[in-house]
Amino acid sequence: MAARKGNATGLAQHAYEAVRDAIEHGKLAPGDRISEYKTADWLNISRTPAREGLLRLESEGLLTHHPRRGLVVASVDAEALKEVFAAREVMERALAGLAARNASGPELDAIVAASDQEPELIHDRNAMIEVNKTFHGAIRQGAHNRYLTKFISTLDDIVAADHRGSSLVDMERRQAVIGEHRALAEAIANRDVALAEQRASDHIRNAYEARKRVKEREKRGE
């Protein structure tokens, strides 16, 4: 197959997105080795943009260096999970408050609409995961802060890399998420900044505790 053509920046972005998507969708698992050579061959690009894409993923924590195996897909251990969710709480809290202040009428409607979809999807884990992304994406859109949105997307990728640990495998957690999202959407729609911030914090803390429980069950082989 002929090599993919394009400018260096575009090809590096292509490498970054392709490997990130492979990690997010479980095609590359924690501990899997990856190299610029393999990436270049897979994507039919030269090694330079492949290397640049991998370096970006390493800087974002999705890839890490193993002493003997080289560059591998990073594992999300207990300490990393704690740090990621602590950072998420700060950012989600800020985004919720900004959305309560800045969202337009249609943007508020989008937040509420995403929340309203969830009860009918409770028995479909994958659909719940997708509408969860839509809900939080609508809040970020309404916040009108491109830098916070950019920073938190990096944390999303790290959490997504730990796809097997999604707390939405648990029906009890899905039910709780529906209530938490509804309460958060109402606070934002009512433009109650302080309440929106508090409900966002509570939601992320609950998500962290649920994620820990799932990972503990996995560790026990349940």
C-alpha cells in the first residue's frame, strides 16, 4: 500500500488520533507495546510523524516507557485513578459553574435534553456511556471556555483507556447517574452557579468511588 501523503503536522495528528482511538476502543490494551516503526507501518506514514504522535500520547499519560519493553500503553493504577478524578472534579466543577453563567437558551436545552434521554437507556450500557458523553459535552459547550475543555479532554482519554473499569456496568450506578445528572442539569438550567458547582463535585466524587469498586471487583476476578 502506498504511503499516506500529507503535511507533517497533519500526519502527526492522524497518528495521535488513530492510536488514541485504538486505546479507547480496547484494540490496544494496557501493557501492549507500541513503537514508531509499527505505527508508521500500520498507518502507511513515515516514522517522524508517527513518533510525534506517540510523543504527544506519552505526554498526556496514555503511553509510558517500560524499563525492558519500551513504549507501552499505560495502565491506570489506583494512584493514577485518584489523581485523574481529583483533577476532573476541579475542572467539572468549574465547567458546571461557567455553564450556569454563560450557556445560551439552546445550550441549556441541550444539557437538559441529554439528561432526559437517560432513563429510557438504563438497560443499554453502551447507550448510557454515549449519552453520558453527550451530557458532559453539552455542559462544556455551554461553559464557553475552550482551554478547560481542551484540558479535560486529556483526562477523558486517560479514563477511556481504562474502558473495562467503566462504572456504568453496574445497574445501581446507572440509576444513581440518572439522578445526579438530572440534579446537575436543573441547577445549570436555573443558573444557580454555586449549586451547579456543588452538584458537579458530588457527581465526580461518586463516579470515582464507583470506579474504584468496579476495579476492586475486577482485581478479585468477579
